[in-house]
Amino acid sequence: MNIIFGKQEAEKLDEKYIVLELDTITIKSSEPITAYCVVERIPFEDFPRLPKLKEDHSNLMERYRNRDWDNCLETIHTLTGEWGGELDTFYSEMNSRISKYKIQEPDGDWTGIIVK
């Protein structure tokens, strides 16, 4: 998996590759930028399921921003092991974050953007 930054770059590659949104990050007071992954190794037998897998991943990111923790965890469980395992580390990180948020809700102004 390769990581790219910025929606423009992602849109260029999305015509030829599987490109999935990851985290949006801001460093101190800089403009937020979204990271995307380019999935490289997709098992051939998964090709018929790609539209559904892309939709599930997109729904995960939307649910995360909407604080829909239970559905996020369910979707993470479904997606772990997909994409040839390339995103499993990301899904594991999301699982850890969301598990903490279920115990201690983030602040009211939380947008899902990671501040570094």
C-alpha cells in the first residue's frame, strides 16, 4: 500500500487504482490534509466484491466522523482481512481509537481530524 496526500492527487489515481481515504491530519495551525492509500495487491477473486468493499470503507470513514462507534466497529470487523490485508494496520488503529472514544467521548468540537 502506498500513501498519498491530498484530494487532487487521490482523484488523479482513482481512475486507474483503488484509492481509499484514511485520516485527515493537521500540523499545528496548518490546513488539514487528507491521507489516502493506493491499494496495490488485491486478490483476483475479490474483484467482483470491490464496489461493496469500497462502499464499506467509505461508510466507515463517514460513520467515524459522525461518532457512530458501534457501526464503525462492526464495519472494521467486516473489513479486516480484506484488501489482501493491506489495510489491517489502519483498521486496527481505528479499532483502538474508537474503543477509547466509546469509553471517553471526544470533545464536542471534535471533527475526526488528527492534530499533530
